[in-house]
Amino acid sequence: MKLYLAGPDVFRPDAMAWADAARQLCAQFGHTALIPLDGVETTAPGIYHANIELIRNADAVLANLNPFRGCEPDSGTCVEVGFALALDKPVIGYLAEHENTVERVARIQGGPLENRAGRPVDRQGLHVEDFGLPLNLMLAVPAQIVVGGLAEALAHLPEGLRG
């Protein structure tokens, strides 16, 4: 199967080495990795359209949904996940830590959250979703979320997509 690998890993200083290792890991599971770094596009519109085409050609999307530059996943990854879901493709997201949204926001902000009118709020006084989910409900409900990394996501592919 062809698996699109979404996530901020493309911004890593060792992104090409990461891509090679991810490709090898997917091959060990009997799959082909579709990685945004494999494209030849260099403009923002070109990269966007190339990535959309990779998602269209994928059988499933595996997404690194770890916090990126804050408390939430990378916004580009969220767009890719949403696009895959709109195409009715299976999405498996992975997180390094087992924690809910309230716990994650508190950890990243460096202390417990204040409660106002029975609802947790962040440092800016904004409500934090408190459904016990590991991510915003718009990601955690439609996507399967696993704790671990790419290997754990590969192990949780739906039966019909396993290598």
C-alpha cells in the first residue's frame, strides 16, 4: 500500500535522513512511503499541489500529530489530515506522549490550568477542550490516534491495509 507520511518532520535538520529511515520502515511493513520531500517542487503553490496529489494517490495517511511550535500539531499536517479524511482515507495519527489536551496544555505552559466556571483555561484565559481526548476533537474523533511513532502507526493500520 501507498502511505502518505504527514507531519513537521520535513522541517527537521536531518529531514533527508529521517525520510530515508521512514521509507525503510514502511518497506519493512510491506508499504511504500509517499513523503513530501520526494517532490521536485520549490514554490509554495507547487509544493501544495504536489502534496495534495500524493495524498490523492495514497491508500492511507500516517500523521505525526505531536505539538509543533506550541501546544497543537503542525497546521499544514492538519490540512493534510483533513483533506485525507474528506477523501475517506484512513488516517492514523501518532503522539509521543499519552496525555489529554488539558494535560498537554498544562505541561507545555509549565503548570496547572486555572478553572473558570468549571472549565479549564490557558494563560490567555481561553477555554481548553476537556473531553479527555489527546487532541482537538476534530482530529481525535475521525482519526485513529496511537501513542508512539511511525512504527506504532504502521502496526495500527486497518487489517485490509497491512502488508
